[in-house]
Amino acid sequence: MSDLPALDYRLVSDERTMRRLTRGAVRTLGGTSLVLAPSFLVLALLVWALDPVLAAFAALIACFSLATLALTMVQLRSWVREGYAPGTVATARYDSVIRLADGAREQQIPYPMLLSVRQVGDLVVFRVREAQPFVLPVELCPPLAQQRVAMGIASGWAPQPELAGFSIERRLDADAARAVVDAALQASLRQPSTAFAAVFAVAAVTLAFLTGGPVWGSVLTLVVLILLTVPTLLARARGVRALTGEVVRSRFDAEQFTLYERGVITRRPYADARSFRVMGAVAILRFRGTPAPEVLPAELFPPEVRGRFSAASAPVS
């Protein structure tokens, strides 16, 4: 890979770019609702003649799924607007690693961190090991670049990361990995769409019992709960295994900070953090234009640098 010429691409974001990225984010992050809504609508139609009450419960779950999807789309559009506001210049370079940049943010991703790359319409979807997938406009990853990424994934080769200047280092043991994964899970459960799902589930089960409704109503609700919770529990176990033994690093400069985690180097200005808070042994950062929070050991952020996030208008606790 190192002897191949670099591939460079550039894109200036506009309203159309944001709409495309929002659609792609919905496909990759809102998959459960996309499946549940049409499935239960079909079920409602099929059983209407046999059991109108069961059909009503199925239709109710379908409406809930559509509402959750709509709320997710509103959230994702807000995140995309923060990361790809019109006029933002985004670049991608494919050499020994993938180098992505938009605005003042930079990221270096080794090819072995990816599971696959696939074009879907005018977007390219990257599946990442033990992490959420991400999407890029096809202008930043055309077919030639997709071939390069596929070659890098197949080779399994990654260069030595550029670690000069990292001042703080921490190796995660099983307890630290579990704390990081659990904090990330708790943060995701606080998302409005997740809270809405929990309230709906409790209300549906309560209604079924209070009204003496059919057992099928409770069964359908439990099926939805299983579909929503089992993948989360499995992902938690995989996440703990993947992080145990990993080395994470941090570096703090005057205007920006750099994080190293699982081979990925991310450089951001302090102003890019919407919030920063320490909860026990972990630090939780929420970045503009990113749906999921970044959760890292609090030891990576010494007390003397936490005030820099506050100076950048991010609340610190």
C-alpha cells in the first residue's frame, strides 16, 4: 500500500450534501426503525380480519417506529448540519492510511480498522470494527478510492502510527474497558429517541394489562423490546473484549487536542467539543457533527487542560 500514489479528493458542502448525508446516516443508524415500521404495518394488514385488536397493537408499534425514525432524522440532520454546514471544505486522502478532514478537524484511519466499504447511491458506507459505521459523499470516495480501501482491508497492513508528541498514555484493563463501554451505553440511552422508545414500551405493556387486552399485545411489545435490547447487550460484550488491552493516548496543544484510540488518530479544536464532563473514571465528550459521544478514561485529560473546553463554551463538570 505504501508504494501506491496517493489519491486526493475535495468537496465543498452545500444543502444537497447535507440532505444526502442525512439519508445515509438514517440508513446506517436508524436501521431498527426502518425494519420495524413496515414489518408491523404488514402484520396489521394481514391479521386485521382475524383479530382487529392484535392488528391495532401491530399498527400502534408501526406508528411508534415511524415516530422514532422521524425523531432520529431530526437529530441526525442537526448533527450533519454541525459537521457539514454549507461552505465547509471536506477533503479525503488515501495513501498508507485514510486521512479525512473537514474544517479544522482531521482524522487518520488505518485500513484494517474497517470491515467493508460499499457504495449506496451517491454515498459510500464504511463499516468499522466494533464501532458505528460512517458515510461519505461519493465525491470523497469515488470507485478508484473504494478499490484502494478494499485493497487495504484485504491486505490487513497498517503503518506504524505517528505517535510523536503524545504526552499521556493509558492501557485499558478489563475494568477500565468495562467502565468506558458502560458509560457510552448510558450516554446513548439518554438520547431523545431512545427515551421515547422506553416510554412507549412501558405505556404499551401497562395499557395491555390495565384494559385486559390480548396477550398478543404484550407479546408484540416484548418482541420489540428484545429487538432493541439484545443487540445492545451483545455489542457491549464485544466492546469490552475489543477495548481490553488497548492503548489510548492524548496530546494537548494551544488550540487543539489529539486523541489516539485503536489505531485511529483524531485531531480537533477545543471549540469543536459541545460538552465535556468527567463521570468517575471516564470522560465524556460530545463533538459537533457527531451523533455518538466519545468516551475515554478520565486520566487522559489532566485537570489543567479541562478548562480549555470550558473556555471554548463547553460545560465542564
